[in-house]
Amino acid sequence: QHKRHTTMHRAFELFTQAALQGHADSQFNLGIAYRDGMGCEQSYERAVEWWTKAAEQGNAGAQTRLFRDEYLLQPPRPSNTTI
């Protein structure tokens, strides 16, 4: 368990370094790390920030994630159906 935690923390550090240098795939992966709390404190807001940076560079995974999550996070529309 400790080795896994250390490995995830190291991966988070490496993704952060590359993401700060503008590497779109690392920005996308850093978003996943923040979303899942892998190697860092979980933060959906930080995940969206990094996915946005990656999407702006054309990263298809980040573009899909942002579109899908935006759609899924919309409040439910009122139903006109009565039970």
C-alpha cells in the first residue's frame, strides 16, 4: 500500500512538471489525478482547470471529458410527467 501511494505521488509530480511546461497529455492526466485524488487531494475544480488547458491545445480526451462532464453535471430538467 505504501509503495503504491509513493508511486502515485511520484507520477503526480512528474505529470505536474510536464503539464506546467505545456504538455497537453500530461495536463489531461493531471486532471484525472485531481478528479480521482491520485497522489493529491481530490479536487474536481482543479481537474476541470487542467482539462481545459489540455482541451485548448486540441487534446481530444480532455475535450470529450469536459463536454461529457458538463452535460452530466447539468441539473435535471423538470419533467412534465405526473405519476
